[in-house]
Amino acid sequence: MTAELIVPRSRLEAHFGQVEKILKAHASGTAEPQLVTEWLINSVVTGIVGTGCEVIQRNRGRAAQVAPAWRLSGETFAWIGYREEWALEPAAGATQRYSFRSTGITIHFGSVGEIDKPQMFRAEWSGFAKWSGESYAFQAGNAGHPHWQFDAVDSLSSDDYSNEAKSLIGEIKSSDTEDIIREFSEDMISDGIQNNLTCAKKLSRVHFASAASWWKSDVSGAHAHAPNSVADLSTWLEGTLDYLSEELVRLR
């Protein structure tokens, strides 16, 4: 039976300590990521800070820090961003209790000291909670939980990257191959690229389920799962980062 995950503050603090250890274990070189937690009036939000971490601008939301994790090629690293959010529950005696809302890992590519570190993809897990009104539900309707979301196209089609692409096209057109390039209709090429780009950018909205058991006979709700404990969350984080450690080697 799916249920909301609610824990006391002491258990949540211990959980954040475990998350910090996992993040440190996957950081590159001398980087020392730490969790900084904001205990707000109605919620708790935690994220990364620390030695070797750098500030990035997320595609959605405010700026955050990321930690270098895996070297991809040359001076290019995959960087880890992390965010976790809980909501304060109505008072039940003297003990403060918090209900799980979401946890998420973002992966960025870039070099040390480089301002631009495009957000490439995310691994996220939203809880079973009262997102609106009094009814319990998973976030984003019938989406998969946990899930992956891909941001590369959206990130790399920003104005800065588009300007670089236009500059490159200008250089090509001024070369000796100008007549060959103009063999095709510029309007046709532009429209085709724009249509494909518009469609591809929408991929960032798709929730790609990462824990779906569709091969089982009872597939009802087989792709939406809620954590039963904070141990589930830390195990998911460690397993996801271990998996990325193996998969990102393919980009070298």
C-alpha cells in the first residue's frame, strides 16, 4: 500500500548526514561537497556547497552549486547537483515531523572554472503526498516515480549557444564552399531545424520511468513508487550515482 513518508527531525538530520557521505564518495579529486540545509517555516530544503564546488544556473529554479564527479575527456567533467525537499507537518506534540516531497540529482557537463556548465539530464523522485487540496497523489499525474528527465537539447539551444552556432554558420558561408551550402533552400533548412528543435526541446518535459516493472502480470501503477523510509532515498541516491559512474565512461 502506498503511503506518505513522514519522519521526525532527528531522523531527517541523520539522513542528510548519510546523503553527504554518499556525495563525497563520488566527488572528484579534492572536492569536498557538503549539504547546507535551510530549515524554513513550512519546509526544509537541502543542497550542495563546499570546497571544489562551483555555482551554476539551473534550467529551472535558482542558482545552485555542483560538485565535480567524473572526468569525461580532457578537462571536461560531469558535475553533480543535488536538492531535497520536505514539508513541515502540523504539530503532533513537541516533536517536529516532516513529510517527503522530492529529491533530485542534476548532471552538468563543463570544465573547472568555466561559467557555462549545461544541464544535461536529471534523476528525480517525488513523493506520494498532498500536492494540492486534500487528496494524496503522485506529482505530474501518471508519470513514473522515480524517473529520468533529459535537458541537453533545452540547455544547448539557449541564446548563448545559438549565437555560437550562427557565428560558425557565418564562417562556413564565407568560405570557398559557399555555393555548395546554398544548393539547398535556406528557408527550408531553417524551418526544418527549427521544427525539429522545437519538438526535441519538449523531451525535457517527459518523465522516463526508472523503476517500472511492466513485464509483470499486474501492471497497474507499476511505474510509480514511493519511498517507504529515508533509507530508500539514500539507497536510491547511491545506486543511481554508482550506475552513472559506469555509464558515463562511455563518453570518454
